[in-house]
Amino acid sequence: MIGVNTYVAYDETTSDAVIIDPGCYYPEEEQALKQFVEENKLNIRHILNTHLHFDHIFGNNFAEETFGVAPKANDADMPWLQQIGRRLASFGIRYDKTVNPIKPENVLHEGDTVTFGRYTFQILHIPGHSPGSLVYYCQQENILFSGDVLFQGSLGRYDFLDSDGQALVTGIRQKLFTLPPETRVYSGHGPSTTIAAELTNNIIHSL
């Protein structure tokens, strides 16, 4: 219903895997995710949310119930879970379900790490699009999952009541644009890009 990128990252040697932003809204989307995991015989070790805006967490409950793993995220975005029905209504969408809260032991912060198989994600906290926006960076593979922080040619919107445009711009410049230029960026929406491309072409340079 709201186009969003859901990612499955996995270690081909151990079959350990993580799901990033299970945005499954329709049953066929849930089954597509389940089928991919089963066909590749993956062991889901973590479910990771880049942030808790509704389009990125529609499939949280399904993923948790299906794979037996509770989602992890930063808790600064908890109001988006607690008020999901009301916030969707402001976009003209009726939603009567609830989404499980992030458990205290699954709250992620700047400097934390998440490991699966041979790989480790470093956690970068870059608020601005939302207070709890996280980026998952894998130095071993030179890739990062940026959620709605950074897109090809642009950056996340910051017109929500809890957004902060200056914090978003500062975070991108200090924490992402300082990464190796060859780092590939997988965003919450749209195509992938690289840090090198965004250092040249991103709209942030006009802000």
C-alpha cells in the first residue's frame, strides 16, 4: 500500500540472516517474505527496523510470529507504534491492528553492533527524519542500510512534528559522507546508490 524496501541480508556460509524493515502489509507480501526465507533455508537471527514509521513496521508482528525473533529498533520512535492507528488516519488510511512494542532488551543505540554469521552491523543513530532513525553499516562489505535517512539524490523528509532537518543534514554529513566513497547505500525507498554518487549529486548540497 505504501511502497517500501524490505531487505533480507544473509551469510551464504552459515545461512544466518537478518530482516530489515519488514514492510509487509498484504498477505501476499508476507508469504513472499516467508517463501524467500524458506527457499534459501535461512536462519533469521535479527529483525531490524531502521525507524518506526508505519510503512517500515507493518510486517513486524508477522515476522516475529513467523520467525520467532522480536524486532529491534531505537525507542525514540515508540509513539509511532503506540499511535499507529491515529497517525495513519491523518494520511487517510484506516488501520485497526496494533504493532507490538519494542522490548527494552531490543532497543538499539549509537555504537551498538548486531552480528549474524560472519557479519557485523555497526549502529549509527541519525535523527532528523524521525527521532530514532538508525543506519546499519557493514564495514566488511562496504554496504549500509539507510532507511529514510539518505536516498539516491535526496534525503528523508523532515516536515513531521518530531522531525529535525538540521540534525538530519548534520548526521548525514558527519556520519555517512565520511564513509568510504565505494560504500553502497540501500535506502528505505527507491534504488540503491553509493556514497561517492551522493557526495556529488545529492540535493543536500543545496541546503
